[in-house]
Amino acid sequence: MRRVSFAPLAAILVYAAALRVESLTAQFGVSPSPAWLHAIQQRAAPLVAGVHPAAVRWDPGPMYPHRDGPDTRYSSDPYTYLRFARAMPSFYAAHVRRDPRAQLAGALTRKSSLPPAGCCYN
């Protein structure tokens, strides 16, 4: 029986999680809540900054105005959704289109996950 060490996998996963926290902190700033995320962002982001690849750079996200509060880097408030909904000419008219490559990848995934004709059905 082979013995597998999970230490390298655990190290890779911890490093990836730390990079993700750093990227979110750099793009959107330190989140005031929940408290556990706030603590992680304040402590982890400066530590990870010294070990992430030199070519990697995360630019801050754009600022979005909000009707009932200060401008933030988050665009997911109800007023933003309402503004997008009012701009749509019809119910099914999306204001943002997916990349054609993403549409093709989705179609190929759906097609390849179907069982072959005549298989599994009586």
C-alpha cells in the first residue's frame, strides 16, 4: 500500500487561498464585516504580498455610486439591479453578453454530457 503525503497538497491549497484573499483585498478593500473576514484580510494580505509572483498585480476595482450611501467598489446593490433592469428593452434582453468562446464551451459541455443516442433508454 502506497503512502501519500498530503502536505504538498495542503500547502498549495493554503497558498491559493492566501492569494485569493490578497486579490479580493486589493480589488475591493478590507471588508468591514463579517468580523472573521475583516481579521483575515488585515492580517493575511500584508504577509502574502511578499510571496506572490512578481508578475501578478491586482488593480483596485472601479467605484460605483450608490443611491443611499457612499460610493463603493461593489455594484451589487438593489439600485444597480433596477438600473440594469430598466435599461433592458425586453425581459430576455441581457445588458451583458457572454464571450462567444464561453458560449461555445458551455454548449460543448452540455453536448458531451448527454448519453449517446439509443443508450440507456428502453
